[in-house]
Amino acid sequence: MREILSGGLVVVGLVFFGWTASAQNACQTDLNGDGVTNEADVEIFQSALGTAVGDEGFVAAADLDGSGTVTSTDYGIFLGCN
């Protein structure tokens, strides 16, 4: 019985670790690639807000939810990550 329980804890631990790792990877908010998220990144995000793939000014890195459009949803993700 102890082996079954410890095996289950390993699986639960791996699932939790996998979830937290993917959550951390979703927070790529350094939009200008200088290694930090700061005011410059906020300015880039704000200038891209409302744009979509193919639009002038669209910044793919600012489309944090991958929808093809930089929206308030992306801004919420941006704020939640920082």
C-alpha cells in the first residue's frame, strides 16, 4: 500500500510541476528582449493594443494568449505576470 501511495504522490507532483512550469512559461513579458520587463515593455504593449496579425504595429510577443489580436485579455495576462 505504501508503494502505491508514494507512486501516486510522484504522479501528483509531476502534474503539479508540469502545470507550474507551463504557467511560468506563459509569462514572457520582456517584449523588447533586453532581459527585463520594465516601462519600455509597457510602452510597446500599449502601442500594440488593439492590433491584429497583419496590422501595422502588431507585436506578436504582446499577443500573450495567442489569439492573433492584442487585447485587454493580453493586458490582464501581462499585469498578472508582473
